[in-house]
Amino acid sequence: MVLLAASTLAGPSWVQERLEREVDSVMEKVHQIREELHAHPEISNREEKTAEYIARHLEEAGLEVTRGIAHTGVIGILKGGKPGPVVAARADMDALPLPVPESTGFPFASNVTIEHGGEKSHVMHACGHDVHMAIGLGTAMVLAARKEDLAGTVKFIFQPAEEGPPPGEDGGAGMMEREGVLKDPDVSAIFALHVWPDLDVGTIGYNAGGSLAAVERIRIKIIGKQTHAAYPWKGVDPIVLASQVILALQTIHSRQVDAREPSIITIGVIRGGSRWNIIPGDVVLEGTVRTYSEESRADIRAKMERTLKGVTESAGGTYQILEYSLITPVTVNDPELTEKSVPSLEKAAGKENVVKVLPTLGGEDFAYFARKVPGFYFRLGVRPKGQKDFPPLHSPNFGPDAGSLEVGVKAMVQLLDDYLIREGRE
């Protein structure tokens, strides 16, 4: 890139001024890209127009582009003018179907609706993937403009279906990895960011090690014995058993595992019964388990089964685990890569604006990339300064502050360039 090897890592003021000028030169276009992507969202595995939009901008910047990876994924390869390692940056592309319209008040708010699950759904970038894509394209434009000075290769990965593919379909980071997105040329490290509503715009958060939890989906059938509601003693009430199971599951984390080991069990669906005066034969519970280690995953599953067995058998019922499936593994920030990356973030955003944060029990399929090569995933503050009650992710009111775009581009440019210089030397 523009930055000289020795000077970049030392971080003199003129280098930062030059970086800021380069980023400034693309920011008008980056804002336009964000607004256009936000206004035209597409759901997982259906990002056809989004993918073509991204591919066109990458080609205009001079990158080698490959389309159609994991359905709609796009790869842009930027080969620098100097030899060096290969590093990747990932941005996710999909939006969310919501039961209500977008309520951000943006002049570029989404008016897109689709048929989803047999019902009308409103589609919105309620998780900030429009910001991620705009930052990814802005970073590509900055680096491509000075590719002759770039000491290595950058692979820009635009990933579909981060929110999960539709039922019965494959997709997302796992599918991209299996299709060889980290190969040819082989990637030595990968970076990603996510907008974060709990941090002010201008602030960047990070942590080393487990950063986002392993996400598992569970479906449990509580089996009783159907009877008339007037004669409960003639049957086994699975609704009462399901209620007892839900309460008992909550004590696993609070009383049965080390309180210093983050985990959670949440039941989000209770489905059972068909008539007000009949005790049904069974009830199905659906939910999620979140953990940070394989040991914790196995331990909690064993304790869940013990709890299910004890509660149901005590009343003459039983249970079946219909599903206990891993959606995403733990997202791990490589400790060494994290340590080396923090100075780059501090140069981009200011040392006082880069803070350590706690891991989150949310999940990310970036984990599939980060378990193949060292990965670093950081959080980009998007909450307007001084605003306390800012909407959360996946809310129809979620509207990241536009000032976060510039911070994100600066941070990603600095991370990638510093990595290529540092690793090329080593």
C-alpha cells in the first residue's frame, strides 16, 4: 500500500495523515454504497443482486473477482506489487426478514417485502451487514489505488447467509470454507468486524480467545399421556412437565456449572395442545445452548439429559431429544494475532478509543474461517455519542451511526497493511 514498511509500524504522524487522506478520498462513495445496499436488502442465500453489485465495484477497483461461491458469495483478490503473504477480510451480505417494517427513519430505509414462511415479511439490514459490506468495499478501493506498494495479497470475502441458510439448504461460512475460499492462494490469517450497538461511534472493542459462543439448537419432546382436562389424574400432563423442565434447566448454569464459565440455556418455543379442555399427549420445546468450550458443551448436554430424565420420570412421563445440533462453533480470536493487531487498531482509532470487551454469547459463523487459519474479529462502535437507549441488533429500529464507516475503513486498512508488512518481514 502507500505505507512504507519501517515507517508504518513506527506510526509517525505523516503516515497517519496520508492514511487519513486516502480514506477520505473514498468516503463519499462508501456512504453511497452503504445507503444503496441498505435500501435493497436480500435474505440468506438469495443475495443475487447484492452479490452482483459487490462484484461490479470490486472489478471497477481492479480486483480479480470470482462469483457464485456458496451460492452467492463473491471473492475479490488484490495482488500487490511486492511479494508477501496472503491475508483475508470477510464481510457478510445477508439481511433479515422481520415481521414489522423498518423504523429507523433513514431516507434510504428499506421498503422491501417478500413471502417468507408462508407470510409477508419485511426485509431489513437490521444487523448492520450493509455497513460491513460498505467498509469492505471501501477498504478494497483504498488498497487497490496503491496496489503497487502493497507487500502481498489481500483476499476480500463477501459471504452470504451469515444469519443462517433457509431450512433444508446449505450455506454461509462453513460452505464457503468447504468450497476452498481460504485456498488458491492460501490465506494465512483472516479479519472481520461487526457493528456493535453497545459501543459509541469511534470506539473499537476486542478480546483475545473465545469471542463469540458456540451456538446449538435444541428440540425436545416432553411425552405424557393424553386425557380430559377434567380428569388429569387419568393421564400425565406434559404441559406441567414442560414448565418444570424449563425452570429446572435454568438451574444448570446458576447452580451446577462453574459460574466463571459462561453458558446459557434458553427455551424460545413451547408448542403443544390443540383444545382448551384436553391435556395433550406431548409438548415440544425449542431453544438454544451457548457455551465457550467443547468441555462445557458436553457437560451441559449431560446435565440437561439428567434433568429431563429426572423431571419427566418423577411424574410418569418421558422425553425425546429431537435435535441437538451445532449451528456455529466458538469464534476464537487467535491470541498472538490479537496482540499484534491491537496497535493497528490504536493507530486507526486512537489508543484511548480501543478497549477490551467481554465475550458475547451471541454466535458467528466467522468461526468456521477462524478455526482453519488465525482469525481476529473486532467490534465497531455505532451508537451515537451521548445516546443511552440505542436499539439492539435485529431490531427494526437499529440504525448505525454513519460516522462508524470511516472508523471501520481506517481500522481494516491499517490491520491488513500492517499484517502484510509485519508477516512479510518475519
